[in-house]
Amino acid sequence: LSKKVSLFTDSVIRRMTRISDKYHAINLSQGFPDFQPPQPILDRLSQIAYKGPHQYAITWGAQNFRNALASYRSRLLGRSIDPDAELLVTCGSTEAMMVAIMTLVNPGEKVIIFSPFYENYGADTILAGAEPIYVPLNPPYFNFDPDVLEGAFRQHPKALILCNPSNPCGKVFTKKELEYIAALANTYDTYVITDEVYEHIVYKPHVHTYFASLPGMYERTLTCSSLSKTYSITGWRLGHITAPASIIDAAKKVHDFLTVGAASPLQEAALVGFQFDQTYYDDLLALYTHKRQIMLDGLDRAGIIHNTPQGAYYVLLDISEFGFHSDLEFCEVLAEKVGVGAVPGSSFFKEPIHHLIRLHFAKNDETLYEALTRLEHIK
Ligand code: GLN
């Protein structure tokens, strides 16, 4: 076996789904919705079953999918995106991030990662032979220390990974913070790879700023996102990268040899989502705002200390008072005895943090109420 594969474990998030299923627990570990995707997307999917396409799409994404994606991304980024030159369609944002890193980074080069971080970035950097520099986001507001960040930039990293809104801590970076990162990226000539899959799940009064939309930043940003969370189709594995033509040109080659392409019938069905008007996104946000409230109120009732996410659909719970040495062990007991699946916080932190667990709230209200009732009884 290669040395690389001994350097990371399997995904703890996805392991927790298997553990939840084993105990028939309510799975609040791996974040995916248990409700149906939008009806127009489903209607289109059922037509496609008979009419196709069923063969490969163009490697970097079906032409009509990229055309629709380009107008949607142009709207969001506030600039005109060329569907042929500046977009790459991938198998989820998971592939987008991997491709972005492999396209930019040579073995031994450094990549800044904020901690806590979405666990894939650890494995992504190892597989690309990159060397991570972790910069802590400090609880309770998960702010970074500007001097620590500049110290990381002084090591001349090739890229910085920016998960905004952040999974798992729900931080939404302010415009001011992003401008500070932009100034450093300029000074130290560093690329920025964003993971913005929760771009439409940003709770008021917080506002999502696209890093690529800051002055001068489009040129050095690879904006990665996906349709998974926006249209509740996590199993369809549709993601994309938006970046300047010279970067996309190189990324297309990496993607081609990794996967050939994303599923063509699913691209054809999902593209109707890009035509939804603002009401769809307002409703999506209202839905998650409501679910966040159910979750936070329930945790307060149960007397469990937690953060308040500004974006995304996760909450971190402080389990210090339950007297477990290991958050992993706590999560196993929680799944088996209480019937709730969670992710141990340690899988997101570089620092030795073992007193947090992550729950997601992309579930039907009844399911959330039931999970919260179970949690009330653990004290
Ligand atoms: N983003 C989801 C989470 O953090 C899971 C994504 C995945 O498993 N690919 O739970």
C-alpha cells in the first residue's frame, strides 16, 4: 500500500452514518436532507428516464448544463462567466476540491486550512502531496487571529482553502475578514480555493460574500460549489468550479482523468434548478432558519451548551459535562443507547479538541423533535 493511504483514516462523517444505521438511530451525523428535492427537478428526471441522455456528457459538463450554470454563477458573482472557458462540472464539490488542489499544488507545497475544517481537506492535501498549515478559528465566534494568519502566509503557501459558510462551525466570514485574506493573498501571491456549498444557507443578519467577487480576487480564486445542498440532491453528485480560463483549462485535464464526467441524465434534470427565481432561495433559507430554531430551542431546553451557526446546517454541542474522555466513544454511546447519530468534533479540528460533537438539522421537523426529545433524556 502507498504511504499516503496510511496517513488518513476513512471518513468519520460517513463512518458515523454506518454506525447510526446499525443502531437504527436518527442520523444527524452526515449532513443530508431527508426531504424531497424540488418538484420541477423530479418531473424533469422522470422524463429523462425515457428520453435520455444516458451516455457520457462532454467531459467538463453538458453544454446546456454549463450554459444554465454560467448565467446562475454570473448572477451570484456579479460578472459574466464564460460557460466554455470558466466552468468545470464535477462529481460533487468533493471532486471539485480535489481537482482544484491537484491542479494548483506541487508535492511539498503548502496549503493553509482553517481549523475546524471539513474533513476531506485533510485527505485531499495528503493525496496531492501538499503540506497543510492549520490556522485556528477560535471559539466561541470562530474568529482567526490576523497575526497568526499572516504568519501562515509568510511560509509562502500555494493556496488557502476557504470554507464559507464553514462546515462544521457555521461561521460566515465577514466582508472585512475576507478583505484581509484577499490583501494577504495578493501580497504573498497565493491562490484561494473556496468551498461554498452552503452559499444559500446564510442566516440573517449575516450576509454571504463571494471571495471571487472582491476586487482583483477573481484571478486567483477557484470557486467550488455544488447542487447538493441547494437543491437537496446530495446523492446526485453534481458540483462545479468557476475560475479564470487558464486555470479551468488545466483543471479540465485533471477532472477528465479522474472521473471522465458527472452523470449526464442528472445534469440534464438538475439544470432546471438554475432557472428558479429568488423565491426558491428565500424559501430554502426560511426552511433552514426554522429548522435551526427548532434545534437551538431544543438544545436550550435540554440544557446542552452549543454554538449558534451563522450559516450551513450544523451545530456543535459541548459534551464536557458528560464525563467522556473521547468524543468518538460518546457518539457511539449516543447512537446505540440514545438513538441519535452525531459526528465527533475531533474529526474536524487539528487541535486536540475532544469535548464537541456535531449534529445537523436538515431533517423533517418531526424527526428533529424526536431527536431532541431523546437528547433531553441524556442528562
Ligand atoms: N457535507 C456533509 C457533512 O459534512 C457530508 C458530505 C459527504 O459525506 N460527502 O456531513
